[in-house]
Amino acid sequence: MADAAVKEKQAVAPEAEQELTDGFHLIIDALKLNGVKTIYGVPGIPITDFGRMAQASGIRVLSFRHEQSAGYAASIAGFLTKQPGICLTVSAPGFLNGLTALAHATTNCFPMILISGSSEREIVDLQQGDYEEMDQLATAKPLCKAAYRILHAQDIGIGVARAIRAAVSGRPGGVYLDLPAKLFGQVMDAEQGRKSLVKVIDPAPAQIPAPDAVKRALDVLKGAQRPLIILGKGAAYAQADDNIRALVEKSGVPFLPMSMAKGLLPDTHPQCAGAARSTVLKDSDVVMLIGARLNWLLSHGKGKAWGEPHSKKFIQIDIEPKEMDSNVDIAAPVVGDIGSCVSALLEGMGAKWPAAPADWVNAVKAKREENVAKMAPRLMNNNVPMDYHGALGVLRTIVKERPDAILVNEGANALDLTRGIIDVYEPRKRLDVGTWGIMGIGQGYAIAAAVETGKPVLAIEGDSAFGFSGMEIETICRYQLPVCVVVFNNDGIYRGTDVNPLGTDPATTVFVKGSRYDKMIEAFGGVGVNATSPDELKRAVNAAMDSGKPTLINAMIDPAAGSESGRIGNLNPQSKLKKK
Ligand code: ADP
Ligand code: TPW
Ligand code: MG
């Protein structure tokens, strides 16, 4: 047909004949094409209809009461699934509320995408005072791994693909995706639209370690007299559970799990050195780090905790090359993904790998047994008011009987003592405050854990920690999730006994005495229980875990039982003048 004739035909063709799509549908199609099943968010302009349409398309869209909790949910969904967790927010204030979680995801190396609607670019950039005006892209950039904005419908496929790849490849992290309001309504030809979508091939490619690096690491390990393996949450994230276990067992080396790596091998495993932590850090001579950074949580790999003078040799397995030598020199860096590194190490060990030195293994075991025995009687106490040990003694047994339940944990004493006391038996069953020691993850984590895994969740939270996301118990009730929240209520932050010397306002660390957090969940049709003794606590938690009904247990803890900042009081700066 001649050009002129084609043009004429197009001009007269009724518009209805051309199948159209738009930004709304293309974003949904792009997410679904890449396996996104769940979105965590809060609706509002300009993403309300988008959320509705995503829900109608079969994506599970969970609405929260605050974006920060939705963001924490997305971040931990990323950790649990190795797919980016998606958080959806409105512009400026909603975006900012979600941003803490995005930064948290980046800090913790969890893949997550924060998708926020934004206002009119022309008005925002001229700062003319648009509705919820903010340069969100610029604001997000320093706080995440990558940040992108999509301006045109035909770029949605590529934009979503970039966001996914950036979140999960290499060291995982948070990605910001800016979607201006105008994008959603942009129309394009449906067939062209379909063609513009991108299914990301191999989003987190294996990163194979160099054979030399593997050999060097094995040589260092072989030369050790007192070797130690430290497992971090990168190892839990990697989902290389069988090979990690095989490596630890074949080597016979004592292992120390960081808090979210607990359960990779059971805490009750004969090689677990969790209960001999100070001894192994101090006395080991070669330390193999698997997916754990030498940051503050490991005293930067030096100083008193590591038995100065510094003479350790570190082997470090990490996907991020820049992590090597970050705090101390690394004798054997192994850069690659943990799955590939661990299988290369296993292969390199061959069939005749020597057993770890028996005197060291036995010394660690003896220390561990001594510490476990010391703790045991404290866990059996039935004191009223409860102390942390009495309460955790019963919760520890409940977790032992339900090893597939997911434990969420935040607080100070409520965190540190739970981490030390409650054994974890399976990988990725303990989710907590992570690298920043952030308060407020409780309900968001519990919701995502229940949604992503279908397993029951037990959340143990200090009364202060709980308060940061307490309103989300309505979300838990609304979606009828199998979550049992235990609030360790000691009337405050660290302790409930502080007094303001001026006698005017309450002290800065105390709350209303004898609060009944259990009443809060009753407002939403959940089960509330007030537990004053370990026996009552045990009955209530067992009932909740059996029924799967949303439950909140107010566990009354002696306000004098805790210590300042839990186990990390040493990090508080001291005033010389105060003590004058
Ligand atoms: P922890 O707090 O448990 O000690 P960190 O968050 O400090 O753990 O360290 C996790 C480390 O794991 C990070 O340095 C990150 O780069 C690394 N990591 C995450 N996923 C992988 C992976 N799949 N392969 C290799 N390293 C990984
Ligand atoms: C986002 C500082 C660390 S721990 C904590 C706060 C406020 C609460 C401790 O009290 P809780 O536990 O939960 O009642 P317990 O058993 O010791 O009484 N804001 C953020 N993150 C952190 N870490 C803080 C403040 C903090
Ligand atoms: Mg408290």
C-alpha cells in the first residue's frame, strides 16, 4: 500500500480498534513478569488506584498504618526470599516515612525497592509549591544502592528491570524507584507496551571466587591451631544452607553465629560456640568470616574483645570486594557469592581434610557447657514479678517445640537476653534489629514473615520497641495473620525505675506504670492476655501458637530487672561532670 493510503487508513481507523495500555498497567505487568507477588504499602495520591489495580491483578497488596512498617516488611521479605521486597508509598511524607526502611535495607544488605509516587516534575523543579512537593530522587540517592526515575511509559520495562537487578545483584541493598503521577496515566499501544517489558534474566548472577583465593583461604585455615568460623546474616541470606553446614562439619571448627545467622546450624549443634563467645573471640588464631562484617557488632575485629595484641588471621568470604580490609587486614579474602565460595572451599578440602585440633575444640566445648550450666537454673525461676530469665526460660522451650516458627525480636534487654537465651534450630528463623539496632521493625517484620513463609510468628518485643510500630497490630488483625506478640513490659526503656530528680515530668526513660498493652489488640478483635508469671506466659503463648489467632500478650516484667542499654551500655558516652 502506498504511504499516503496507509496514513489515510490510520487516520480514519476508529480509536477503539487500537488496543491501548497505560502506565498503571505497564508497571503492574512489569512487576508480575518479574515474579513480584506482594506489595507492602500505604495508599494515597497518586498511587491509590495503582494499589487497587495491582490487587485486582492478583498481586497481594497489604496496606499498613505507617509506611515505615511497610518498608521494614518489604526489607525483611527481601532477606527471606532473595527477591526484592516492594514498598509502595505516596509522595513526600509517605516517601520519607518509607525512606528509613530503605536505608535500613541498604545497611543490612537486604534487597528492597521503595516505589513512591511523586509530584509534577516541572513544578517541583521550579519549587513552585506543588502538592507534596519534594525532589525525592535526590533525597533518596545517598541512602540507597541505586535510585531511578521513570518519566515515560515506554521506559517502564527497563526502569523496573534496572531496579530489580540493582537490588539483588552483588551486595544486595535498597533501591528507590520514583514514579511521577503523570506516568501512571500515560497511554501507549498495548502491543508496543508488551514488547517494552523486560524479564530480568539471572538477576543475581553467581560470582565465582578465584581458585587462588580459595587455595589461600584453605592454606590459612589448615595452618590454624585455634580456628573459628563466624556466620553472619549474609550466610543466612545466601540460602546455601546444606553446603554451609557441610563446610562447618567437615572442618570440625567451632562456629559462632551472628544473631540472624542463628539456626543456620542449630544453636544446640556440638560445634556451636555461641555460649563461649568471649572465649572464642579472644583465643582463636584464625577466623573465617562467612557473610559477616567486622563492624561494631564484632568490635571491628580488634581490641580487648579480640585478645590484643592483634595476632589473628582473618579469612573473609563476601560478595563485596570493598569489604576486605575495612577494619583490619584480611589474610585471605575470598570474593564471591557465598554459595559458590562455600562449594569451592568444600571441593578444595577434598576427602582428607584434617580434623580441627582436639584440644581447642574440647576447650571451647568445656567453656560452652560451663556457661550453659550456669545459666540453666536462672531460666527455671517462676518469680512474680517476672524477670527476663524466667520469662525467656518458658519461651525458649516453646521455640524448641516449634522450630519452624519465626522469631522476631527487638528491644534492649528484651533483645540481648532473648538472643542469648532462645536457641534457634532452622535457618532464617530469627529476625531482629540488624546492623543499626533499629527499634520499630517488630510488627512489619512479623507481618512479612507470616505472609512470605506461611509460618507462625512469635515476636518478642520490649515495651518501648513495640511502641514504635504498635498500631500495626490492627494490620495483623485485619489480615488475620498467625502472629503472637509478647510485649516485655518493664514500664520503660531499659528499666522502669528511673526518677526525674526535679520531680516534675516523668523520667525520660519511663512509661505509664502497669500499662496493659493487651487491651490494644482487643480493640481490633484480636486476643489479648495479661501474663504475670512464667506459667501464665507459657499457657498464653502456646494457645496463640496453636490457634494461629492474632494475639498480644502483655508480659509484666520487674521494672528493676533490666540494665542500661542491655548488653551495650559501654557504648554510652559518659559525662565527667555528672560524676563530680
Ligand atoms: P552480621 O550482622 O550478621 O554480622 P553483616 O550484615 O555485617 O552480617 O554482613 C553481611 C555480609 O554478607 C555483607 O558484607 C554482605 O556483603 C555479605 N553478603 C550478603 N549476601 C551475600 C551473598 N549472597 N554472598 C556473599 N556475601 C554476601
Ligand atoms: C529508631 C534507641 C535502643 S533500645 C530502645 C531504644 C529506644 C528501647 C529499649 O526499651 P525496650 O527494651 O524496648 O522496652 P527493654 O527490655 O530494655 O526495656 N530509636 C530507634 N532505634 C533505637 N535503637 C533507639 C531509638 C533505643
Ligand atoms: Mg522496656
